[in-house]
Amino acid sequence: MDINQLGPTQANDMNKQAHKFGLMGNDFYSMLTKDVEEQDALRAAREQEEEKALYSVNNNTDISEAVTHDFNRDASLDARDALLGKND
């Protein structure tokens, strides 16, 4: 059920039924709307965390590639120096 699609009459009917269970006034409908708001906030937070994780993976990959590139360059320079007989 989509709470946002309920009209005032339907919301009032739901609240009346909730009175049988000890809820007062608009408590039931208010709780439903609060639940929807919390779900939306959790969804937004999860999406934000997933986006951060995606950027983190990309950054870590970039760093890893840079380190590998530097290592390969250093190894190539060491091999060149060894062939040329240069020792530090």
C-alpha cells in the first residue's frame, strides 16, 4: 500500500480502526508516514554508501595501478643499470 496515495477520508478511516487497539487521534497514520520517511532516509543513506564504496574501489584501483607502474619503472631502470654496469 502506498501511503502517499491515501486520501484524507481513507487516512481517517484507518485512524478510527486503530482506536480499537489503543492508538489515539492520528497516531496510526502518523506512524505510517514516519515509517515511509525512515525507509526513504535509509534508502538514500544506503545509496550514498554504495556510491562512496564505488569511488573508493576506483581510487584504490588507480592507486594500485600507479604503484604497479612505479614498481615496473623502477625494475626496468634497475635492469638497465645492471646491463650498463652501473651500480649505486
